[in-house]
Amino acid sequence: MKQFKTRLLAASVAALVSTGAAAQSYSLQVIESPESVRNVYGVALNDQGIAALQARIPRNAELDFEFISLALLQELGIPADFDPETDTLSYAQYVALVQRLEDRFNESPSSLRIAVNFAADYDGQTVALPAFLNSEGNGASSQLNSADHQFLGLNQNNIRVGIASAPYERFEYTYQPEPAEGQDMPDPVTTSYVKRDFTSRAMWYDGTTYKLLEPSEQTILGGESGLFDINENNVAVGFSSVSITPRAQTRIDTCLELDSDPSSSIPSYTCVWSAWHAFQRGTATNLSSFRGTELRTNGSIYNMHATTWQLDAQGEVISQTQYAPLVEQLEEDENEWSTYAYAVNNNDVAVGQSWTYFGEEPQVGGRIKMPAIFINGETRPVTTDETYVWGTATDINDDDIAVGFVLRNFEGTRRAYPFKFDVNSDAFEVLPTFFTGSSTYPNAINNQGFVVGSAEIDSTANTTRRRVGFVYDMNNPDQGLIDLNDAVGCSADYFIVSADGINEQNQILVTATTDRNYTDSQGETQSEQVSLSLVLNPESGEITNCTDEGDQIQRQGGAMSPFGLFAMLLIGGLITVRRKFMR
């Protein structure tokens, strides 16, 4: 169970039951974002007031234009004659460029690599951005500081867990081009490429020291592992690479042949890295008959297994258990066949996602990811109902009640339906939504049965709809979902797009958007929308219904948020950022 916890007034439960007058049910506690980053998102908050956050987009990245292509600059509207020695990027150009240099978008192995994601540590007063595998912290980003890292979980022992990549290093590669027919041998060509020691590592951090957990399989690119959650018993859960996929092995064999070819323009490492990058941007083509954003499969050259690690108080591995997918992979299926564990409760029951096949007769074209339970070495399905074509379990409480979402067709469009699942009775139940067809994503559940997450609030037929953070009390189902923007009063300067966690006193950690001013290159004041983290502290009172036209106009700036991107990542594969911008 994710430990999104801090102290809260017991009066919150009574406040949630009422739906009438204009008093707000929660007061806002703003977690001040560091000036060195543009956006901050909620991840986890424990009873001691220690928080794990996720920061994105450095405000002062060191950009080496020698390794940025002219084509990319022109695509972003940066003039062809731009000279970094004498010219200055506008703020908008800078942000657009940094976003395109992010690892998951930047497919060029010769391009500049910089860090864009930073694990953020909140001690109850200030936010720090540790260096970890980079030489500098505080959101420093450059070719030298190119290691991305994220916190994804936190327990009551103040242990944070997450994922980190190795920093990229540049190397020069020289090859001998073949001469054209009848021409002399051309001069050798030297090209600059990048490489790193590993793709990702599960990360453990106690506030002072960090440790990395190595995966089983590390061929070529160093392997992949990650941690999403840790319970009070120091059982941490995530994933670990266990083998090379057949499809990737064919590509690797071809790449290795390049080492014996002096005319090859790329080395074998770069060839394999390019394959990995293409796989991790893959989409589920078998669901294309449903309208909606493409589902990212977040593939790899590796097969992953959901893994539980029993750690000691110093982060050393005592034992580990790996979980295979729900069903055996077809012999003719050469793609990735993986499982991922996203949350664990204090009974050491983990939940997450597994590849499987749709229908009673497995076919390669029917590959889907579905929610899974990991317990005592066994991988169990949450549902085999063929109404649902994709999904994941996102959290589980100490009563062994899991929550998550599944996708199904609604009027020709994919929509996410929230569910709860009783591990002990195998009872599966779809939870309420704001309206029929509202895609709803539970993020966390506490032991009292309160569920928080993000859900669509607009009932228009558009593929992209505005989302809000919500809370739902399973013990009072007639209340339905409560829009947390109503629960903080209509005059708030923030629009809550996601509720990321809830503690046993029902205090809620949320991600919100707000407007922030900056000065452009002409000295004019401009406004941009940014994300930040808030803690909602319950107060006695009733929920405000912010439905009048004036309130809607005042707060419409939050209509489109970075959570829209997060949700698509969440649907397709792992759940980032906090999952938010992972994989």
C-alpha cells in the first residue's frame, strides 16, 4: 500500500458526507517548488511529513549546440542563423527545445542528452533535488548531468524508492566509407555518439545514502530494473529484466555483425540502443479499432518480471521473488512478455500489470496488458472478462482490496473504468464515475476505503477531456466521486488535476496547475501554466459546488494539464511519473 500519509483532522469524514453549503472541506498547503525546475508533481507523503515528489523540465539546462541538429532547431522555429555565442533563445523556445531533448523523445544517438526528470525530496519545509548519479543536484542538467531519476514510492520508515538511469557519455567512432565506383578511397569519418552503463536501475534512498538494485539480465545495454513501492516490512516491489526478447535478439545479432565491418557508420552498441528506443515508443496496434490516444506498449529489448525484494534497513537485498506473466507466451510471439509490480501492502501482497492474450484462443495479434496480483510466487488475474481489453492494478490496502482501471469500448471509444478487487474472495467490482463514459483512474486507496485519483469531468465527445482530482468513499457509495476542486472552495488559485495519495487520516496529496508569470526576451511579462504539489488538510464544513459560470471562467486555465500525458503513459505501460513520466 502506498504511504501517502500525514496528519489530518477526523472531521474530514463528516465534511465529505455533506454536499450543500458554501464552506470548503479542505484547506490548501502549497509545497513550494524549487526555482530550478518548471513543474513538480505529487508522489508520496508519509506520517512524518516527508514527501517524495517528481520534478520536470530544468529552467537552466546547459545546452551544447554542437550536438543539436539544425533540423530540430528549425522545426522549433529557431532561425537557421542562430548563434549560441551571440543570440539568446526565448523562454518558449528554450522550453520546447528541452522537452524535445528528453530521452524518450530524442531518438538520435548522436544528439545532446540532458536530464529532464528529477527525484525531489520534501522534508516538511523545503524541497531538495539530490544529485544521485549526476555530478550536481538542484536540477542541474547538461551532457555531464544527463541521468534521469524519479521517486515512485515512500514508506513510514522514510525510505524512498524509484528508478534512475545512468548518465550518458560521449565517445567518438571512426569508420572507413566504401569508395564509389571508380573513385579513390575516401578519408575515414569520425562521428560522436553517446552511451551509458545501464538503461535503468531500481533505486533505494534513506535521505542520505542511495543504492541501486541490479537486474538479472544485463546484456548489451546494462539491463533494466525499477522500484515502485515499499511497505513497512521493507519489502520493495517493481520489475527486473530477466532475458532478451526473441525479436530483440535477432536485431542484436545483426548489430553485432557491424563490429567486423570497418565501413559500418554506427557501432554495435548504438545499433542496439536505437532498437531499444524504437521498442519503448511502440504502440498497441491491435486496439486501433477503438478511437482514442494510441496505447503505448513501452517495450524493451528485455523481458521484465515483476519482482519483490526483501531488503534490510540499509537497503541490502536479503531475498527476491520474480513473477512470470499470467499465461505462457506463444512460441511464434517474439515480442516482450513481461510483468510489473506497482504497489505492495503490509501483508506483502503486490499488484500491477501483466502481458496476456485476449480471448480463449490466444493469438499473437491479441496481446494485451491486464491487471494482476502477485502473491506467494503466483501471478493471478484480476478479471478475465472479455469486455475489458487493457488495464492495471495501481494500489492495494491492508484489507487486501486492490484498485485500478480497465479499458473497454464505449460508443466506439476506449474509456477507463475504475475497479476494486478483493484478493481474498476474487470479487471484482466496477466503481462509480462522474458520468457514463468518464475515464477514471484510481491512484491510491487507504485502509478506510477512501480512493483517490483522476477522472474526466467534461462529458463532451472529445477524445481529450478535462480531468480533475477526486476522492471516493467506498463505505458511502451514494456520495459518488467528489471533485476536489469543489472541496477546496471556488476561489482557489489552483486547479487540481490529480489526487496522488491519501493517508489513514484522509489527508490528500494532489497535483495541481496554476499560472506563473515570467519575463520574456523583450522584457514583457508573460504567463505560463505549471504544475505543483499541494497537501489538502481537511477542515470542518461542507463542499462547495463550483458550477456557476463565473467560477468556471475563473478556473478554466486548468482545463488542459500535464496529467493528460501521464494518463496515456499509465494506460500503455508502467504507471510514471509517479509514476508520472516513467517509461
